Amino acid sequence: MSGRYCSRRMLIGYALAGSSCALLHGRASADTPELTGRWSSVYKWPDVAIHLHLLPSSNPTRARLLSFSDDGVPGLKSRKAGFSKSYVVEIQTNSAPATTWAYVPNNVTNLFCAGHTFLPDGRLLAMGGHIDYNYYGAGDVNFFSEQPTLAWQTQPNAMNAGRWYPSVISLPNREVLVVSGTTAGTTDINPLPQVWKTDAGGGLRDLTGAQLKLKTYPKLFVLPNGRVVSVATEQLTRYLDTSGTGKWTSGPKRVFGNRVYACAVMYGDGKVLVAGGAPSNSTAPTSTVEVIDFTATKPAWRQIQSMAYARKHANSTILPDGTVLVTGGSSSSGFNDAAGAILVAELWDPSTERWTKLASAQVPRIYHSTALLLPDGRVLSAGGGRPKAKNGGENNTSCEIFEPPYLFKGSRPTINNAPTKAGLGAQIQIGTPDAAQIVQVTLLRLGSVTHTFNMNQRFNRLSFTKGAGNLTVSLPSDPNRLLPGHYLLFALNEQGVPSVGRVIGIATD
């Protein structure tokens, strides 16, 4: 259903000034949270959360997030080069975000429209950014660390050229890949993939054999065979071998054409879902959804049940039970248009390949919005703006928190203790008084999201045996399937209710 309404934006200890009316689609009932979940009030956030990350220092009592957008200066025609505002925000388990934040400026790079992922040692690696005008990319490489203090460290002009809208993903060998991004204009795409050599004293190696002008913010994933796959924006799937000087090869075509600002997740070993997106920035999006199993002998895309709503600029978040939550986005043909804002969340179940409509948010989250999983199993939805969406959009210095239906299906199982680090192939012990009721143990990599793509997101379902008050959990030995880095470890009971997640570093030494 759809209709025109004005929402009252209630905040804990804070009221957003002003209100607007817009045509917002699909108001779902909040009377049955065990079926549809529940959204929180709207809370204050320090910036428009264009880039959002869950930090490895998060623990069972509180999440710790890094948020940044750009220089924060009013007026967007020429953002300030060489400067970014960033903030660290804490969210107590099952509570609202803190109302005070740690301010951590970057005085070298404007990180607007960078790409990023976490290194095995827990630092955030951000590559590229903004210099003066849209589509003009910075060549800087930045590291955000929490120890000994919150700080950015920069290697200026470390890359071969600037990158604005690049994608950055972790590789199984602990290196990090950066692909695409514009240098000086919409068509001036950086064709050279580069790899950050994490364990070789740093620096970059060039994949000169894999030069290709791939569309910006490509959706990239590491496959179980170690190759990287690009599944969107283009219709043609491509594989990248990152060894040596690199090489691209062609794969299967998707059913739908280009999917600009689509959602994409790897929801299992070699299994990828792509949803929504539009043929171009100025065309209406699709509700269609495709999946593929890259471990098949002849991988082929299949179109499955569509979402209830066509969306672009939405976000997709893998939940502890392996389902996929899609939030936000717009159905309008315009690039950034609140008239078509979608408030209803949707949940995809990989076991049935079916979608379920969930509860409705209050604030349109369209272009420059983000969403990521918190350790307590809730999902933070934030951002949207800079620039404001047309037809009633705002620069959303706010967030909302979604409680999925599984949080209303009974008591949580408890993890009393778990290791903070483990090696590939290890067997780890988890202490829990609820061992007899546990039916799933899962790992999800910490979120690092921007522009509809969580570059650090990854899901693993683990095998385990039950003991008296404990679980013995087996970790995969193959780094292609379990990438080195930090994860949230969850135990789920027979009702599908997850424990509070514990951060564990896998092969981080």
C-alpha cells in the first residue's frame, strides 16, 4: 500500500527540527513484532552516515561504530579537499546510541566516496576519496586504528592515481584489493586493480594484466576457489585472478541488465544474491532478484521471487540466522527522490528463496544511507543526504534501529565465554548454559558499508558438537571460505533467537 503522510520524528532526548511530507510506500503494521519486527524511535547521529563501520573493540555490552561522510561544510559544489570529520559512537546492548561522540578528524584526506574494509589486525583500511569536485578522486591510503588512541594515519598519493567510488575487499592471503573509482571525471575510471600487501611491509602491487574500466563501486566477492567475482553493476559477471599481474575472465550474464545501486550479498559459500537496482541513474528501479551458486559445475544466474517493492539505493544486511534484510531505497526514476521512498523492510530466506514484508521505518533512507548488523542482533539504519533527496528529503543526521522478528520469539541463549582469536581450522570452545538448545553457530564479518555495498560482510555457518555447558565449534581451514579478520560469533537456539555476538579474530596474527 502507499499513501501521503507526515511523520512525527520522536527522539530520545532529542527532537529533529522541521518536518516534511512525501509519498512514502508501504506502511506495515508494528502490532506483531514476532512476525514483522520493530523499529525504534529516531535517534540523533553526529553526521550523515555515508560510511559506517562496526569496530573490532565492540563487545557484548556495547557496539562501537566509526561514522564519516565528508568535510561537513555546508554547500556541496566543492567539498573541502584534505579534510574529513569522523566520529566514534557507542551503542549499549539493547539500548539507544550514546548522545556524545568521540570526534576524530582526518586532516589529510576527504574520505567522501572512498572504499574500505578491515585489515586482519583490526585497522580499517580506506582507499581513495574526494578532491574538490565530484568524480575527482584522491590517491591516498588511510588507516583508522583504535590503539593506542583513536587516530587516522595517511599515506598520501600511495595509489597509482585517484579513486572516487572504488571497491575494496579483503583477500584470503591477507592482502586487500582495490578496484575501479574515477580519477578526474565520470568516464575517467582508474583501470588498474591494485593490491595492498598487508604482510609485506605494506605498499601496493599492480595487477597490470587486469586493466579494465569497471563501473564504479563494483560488487566484489571472494569465491571458494580464491578468485574474485564482480556481479554488478554490469550484466556480465567477471572473474579476477589476483595472483601475479592479475587477469580478468568472463563469466555468466545475469538475467536482468545493468543494476545501478543494487544490493548484493554473499549469503553462503559461493552463493550470491543481487536485488533491485536500475538500468541507469535516471531510470526506475526493478524489484527483481537473482541468485547464483558459483560452486556449481556451470554457474548460472536464476531469477527468483521479486521483492515487494522496486528499490535502488537500498541496503542489504545478512542476519545471524543467514537471512537477508533489505532496508530503505526509492522506487522513483529520479536519481535521489524521496517521493518514492520505501519504508517497509523486507526479509529474504535462502532456504525458501521467498521474501516477507516487515515493519516500516520512519525516515526515508535513500542515497548515501547505510545499514549494518550490531552485536546484539539489531540492525542500525542511518544516513541519507548530502545532497538532500528531492521531494522532501533531508540531510539525515539521525538513525533508527531495527529489531528483527527473531528477537520476539523467546529468551536469548547466552554465551558466557568464547575465545577472542583463533586460527584457521581450529576447534574452539564456547561456554553456554544453553548448549542443549543450540541449533546453529554462525560467523559474520564486521560491517563496513557505503553506497549500498557492505565491503566487509561475509557469512559462515559452522559445524559443532554439544557438551555439558559448552559447544565445540570447528572453524574452516580454507581461507578462501573463512577470510582472515574479525567476526561476530553467534549461537542460535531452536526458536531461531541469536545470542549477543562475540567479536573473534580469525587468523589475525
